[in-house]
Amino acid sequence: MNHIEKQRPQRLLALDILRGITIAGMILVNNPGSWGNIYAPLAHASWNGLTPTDLVFPFFMFIMGVSTYFSLRKYDFKLSASAFWKILKRTIVIFAIGIAIAWLSRFLSRTHSPEYTMWEAIMNFDEIRILGVMPRLALCYGIGSIMALLIKRRSLPWVIGGMLVLYGIILLAGNGFDFASHNVIARVDRAVLGEAHMYTSHLDGVELKFDPEGLLSTLPSIAHMLIGFMCGGLILSVKDNNLRINKLFIVGTILTFAGFLLDFGMPINKKVWSPTFVLTTCGLASSFLALLIWILDIKGYRKWCGFFRAFGVNPLFMYVFGSVLSIILSNIRVAYAASDSGVISVKGWLYKAVWMPVAGGDATLASLFFALTFVIAVWCVGYVLYRNKIYIKI
């Protein structure tokens, strides 16, 4: 976290609300009461395909691109020493927070295992996951911002298209759509990171070291962020909101249709961040942003969106706070006679002892109740910050 500021700059309300909806969605789908009991729309696609849950992270990536355009205006879109160091500093901070979250999760889990001493629990870097959501955001922000400052804006669409075409060729030539060890994405991560530092994925009972935020799939993610950057420029190129939403809807429609049409030869797949996944989710994000501008700024229907503003004005802090709270609740143990060991995590206790009875024994409904309660708990912290006009920049 860089600093806490009391004065909030001029913001686009629709962008804040879209960001808030996305962060709330990320926290919701990441914190079910039980991973084995989730309603289908709240689960990721097992491999190829797209669910509502698969939209939350790419939507945030798109929003980050839009916001980056706004923030780089003060440098006149030219790479200077001050711009470079600010981008580098923020990239390192976001990446370091991601590593810290991974460290905390493994540290607390090791403290409950008799296999590890306290020192081994602390020094868990031999198995820590290096990549993840925050590291991907950091890499895409850092590399994407530098590219945006170095490349002329009229040339940027060609660069974005070239990156997606190149990545598509790599996937098709390197078995990129196979959930197997010979997948080029897994091979690159094993060679560079090592299996001990990779995420373990599961599909149809098969376990594989395959990182959905891997190194190679960062390439299309950067292109993803840059599409958001271009849409940010589109928004600021006109002052009339009707023209803004027309342009955003046109872009959104073209990208969405292109993604779905190309899906027949190159499946939409979040875990490999396929080019069709980039096109489809960026298209949907652009259209949704246009819809929100129409609802909030043209029609003035704003009473419903207050809940999401607390998430939208402190997005990364809210996500980090939710992640840390989830790790703590999953690792603090309390007595519970109904469990085999006589103890259970606080999260497990809330799910089984509180929400299961409320849900009438419906495990999936209880899992959803826990997730909703968790979102509200995180929102309470964000609301206090929002009401006091405290904006924590990461």
C-alpha cells in the first residue's frame, strides 16, 4: 500500500460501480462455505467454456486498463523517469502483496501440521506459489503501462492483435488446449518456476500442476489490459455520454461476436486465457460499462448502486482484505464436537453450525449464505472507509 489519501480525485461513477461489482463478485466466488457445494453459475468452467464466475477477473483486468489510461494522462502518454519509477514501484508493491498473501496462507496451514517446525512454517518459500491474481495484475499493469507509453496509440491496436495472434499460434502448436503435462503453458511454468511453485489444478479426477495465472498466459492478459486502455481513450475522446455508450457498445459487440465466432476453432478458456476468452470478456465488459453509463449518468438511477461504491473506490484493498480474512478464518481452529478431530476452522464452524441449520440442511444453499455473509463483512470495513473518505491506494 502506497499511502492513504483523504482527497478523492474526480472519478467516473459508472467505472467505480463496475469495479465495485467486479470486486464484490471476486470475493463472493472465492469464498463459498464449501468448495464441494457450489451453484453452477458461481463455479468456474471446468476447462473450455464460460460461466458468470469466469467474467469477474477479466472484467477487473479490463477496468484496470481503462483506469490506467486515466492515470497516464498526466504524463501526456510519454515515458519519463517519474512515470517509469511510479509504474515500477506500484508493480513491485502489488506483486509483493500477492507473494505475502501466498506466504501467509502456507504459513498458517503449516502451523497446524506436526510435520513442520515453526521455523519451517515461517520459511515456506520452498513451496510458495509465485503467481496468482495479484502477481498477474502487477505484471499486466507494469508491462502494459510501459507499452502504452512507448507505443503510439494508433499503432496499439495492431500490437494487441499481434500479441493475440502470436499467442493463439503458440497454443495451437503447443497443445495449449490439452489438460496435460505436455501443455506448452505447463511446460514453460515447470521450466521457469518449478512444480513446487505452481498451482495444482483438477479436472475430471485428474490432478495436474497447471497454473491458471501462468507466465506464458500473461501475454494475452497484457493484451487484455491494453484493450481496456484503448477503451479508456475512447471514453475520454468524447464528452457526450450518448456518444460514449454508442462507441462502447459498438466495440463491445464486435469483440463479443468475434470471440464467440472464433470459439469454434479456438475454445474460450479462462485457464489458458485464450485469445477468444480475451475478445469475449473484453467485449462483454465494454458493453456492461456502456450500460452502466446509461443507467447511472444518463438516466440518473443511482440509489441501487451505493453498496458497490464501497468496493469500487478501494478495489485492491478490499480484495486483499478479503483474501487475508478468508485465510485467517480458514486456519483458526475452534472446538467442535461433531467433527472427527474435535476441532474445526472458524469458517467450517460458521458453515456447519450456523448456516447449515438456517438453510434447512441444504449444503449448497448454506455455502451461498456463507459467501454472502463474507461479502457483507468485507463491505462493512469498506463502508467505514468510504464514509470517512479514506481511499487506500495500492
